[in-house]
Amino acid sequence: MRKVMAIILVVVLVIGLMAGCSPKDSGNGQAGEENSGEKGKYVMKIAYPNMPGSPRDLAAQSIKEYVEKESNGRVEVQTYPSGQLAKDAELVPSAQVGNIEMIISPIGFLGTVQPLMGVLDIPFMYPDTNDGMVKFLDSEAARSTMKLMESKDLVTLDFWFSGLKNFSSNVALREPKDFKGVKFRVMPVPIIVEQFKALGATGSNIDFSEVYTALQTGALDGQENSYDVIYEQKFHEVQKYITESKHASLIVGVTVSKVWWDKLPEDLREIISTAVVNGRAICNEKTLENEKNYKELIKQSGTEIIEWNSEDKKAFDYVREQVVNLYLEKFGDEGKAVYDMVEEEAASYR
């Protein structure tokens, strides 16, 4: 394990050196200065696609309360749920250039600028229990991948667990052949695109805010998400089936603009980091509570829930193999170092 950890540190250093040699956006250098007001006051905007009252929103509100109190008002925190500042695919690039100080975004979108992060979206590779996944995300192996973002002008402070992914659809999904030709909402991320390609499904990159309407009108046949998101976004109202596949996890990275972060005083960085860790406990706890309650409410609504057992999942081993092969072919030795480290840790929780 130590050998692999050493390898990934080398990967991070090499990527960082390459990034340091590339030209920077001329607007980045002023982001921190423009953000700070009189008497050293800073503004921290937190943007995320989830609705008010969701676990991520509750956690964001806790960050706001803690940071404003502990900084004695030196930091003003503004929260923007429901994609108010930017659509989900725009959050990461907005943070890169310093237009948004903090984002709470699925790992998949971090992978659009740092493809090595896609390792965390490989299907059928991670624990399919809530407890196992929470423990995995707190492991040294999982947390070390956060360093990969620093070469992309971003600092990921923490990972939050937002539930195990399941499929919702208007066709019953019980075996591989059932996925053929089904049109899913797919994040524009190589790993997730390859997952649906391996399944034989088709994909459409529709913004999260438009998914409900697309499902309702038939522009989409299905999507993947946790029970928490499916219920709160009311996707079950316009879907006949929920397939409890637990094929992957909805992991969110709490990430800040590096150009802004580097300009903050050390004491404020410590306060914000602590607030984010506290927020993780709130997000995780509320997510786990909702998972059980929302599954029952979805069932009561009349939507049929199809539960896969371990034998059902074995029929999809080829999907994981195809996605892993893509990752290793695409990212070579760097990808192998990251994959080996993460797979070794994930296997201990499966």
C-alpha cells in the first residue's frame, strides 16, 4: 500500500509541474483581491444543484453558520442551491477561474477537468452498503485522490456520501438485455459514458434541472441516482420502475477555487476546512436517514422497486471490466497507479 501511495504522490507532482508550465487565465490573479472587501472581509459563494432542504443544502447551511460565527464576520457566506449560479456542468469551470469560491459537485463533474478522478465512478467496484461506502470514502486511499485536483486550479476539501446509485426507468431492468436501447440521462464523463455504452443503452447529456421534464415527456427513459435524489426531485412520479442496483455511489466533492483559497489567511482556511468536515457528518447522516424513508415512500406511491441480489449483479461483471479497461488504456501508468491504490482499498470493504 505504501508503495502505491508513493506512486500516486509522484503522479500528483508530475501533473502539478505540467500545470505550472501552462499559461494561466489572466483573470485568475485578481479573483482573491476582488473577493476581499474592506477590513479583510471575504465573500464565499457556495453553489450546488440540489434543492433547499436536501442533505447537501443542510450541510451547506451549516458551513455558512459555522464560518460566519467562527470568523467573527470576516467571511460572508452566500449559499446558492438549485443551480442558481450555474448549471451542474458549469460549476467546476466557474470555480476554476474563481467566479465561484466553493462548489458541492458530483465527482463525475470533477472528472471533466481531471479525468483521473473518474476512478471513483467505476461501476460495480465499490461497497454496495452505505456503511461500507462511508468507511471507504474516509480511507487514506480515497482521500489521497483529492490531491489530483490541485493541478487544475481546484482544491477538494472533502468527499461527502450522497447515497448508493440506482436506476429509474420506464422499462423493467432485470438483466443486461433489458438495457438495450434505453435512453438515459448521462453525465458527459468518459467513465459514465462508457458504463452506459457497455450496457447497450443510449445517453443524453441533459442538465440536472431539466431531467424531470425530460422523463415526463419521454425525451428520456431513465436516469441513475440515489433514493435521496430520486425522491426529492420527484423522478419516481414519472418513472414506472426503480431498479435497486447499488451499482455505484453518488459521491460529491466539496471543492474550492485554488486561486481564491491560496489568498486566504491560514486561520480562515482552517475554519472553512473544519466547517466542511462538520458538514460531511450532516450530509452523510441525513442521506442515510432519507435512504430508508424515501425507499418506502416511493414504494407506497406505486412505483415498482426491482431489487438485484448478488447473483443478478454478477451478470454485469463485464460492464465493470469494460470500464476499467478504458480507464487503464486512456491513462496509462498514471491511471494504473491510481486504480490499483483505490481498488485495493475498495476490495477490503466489499
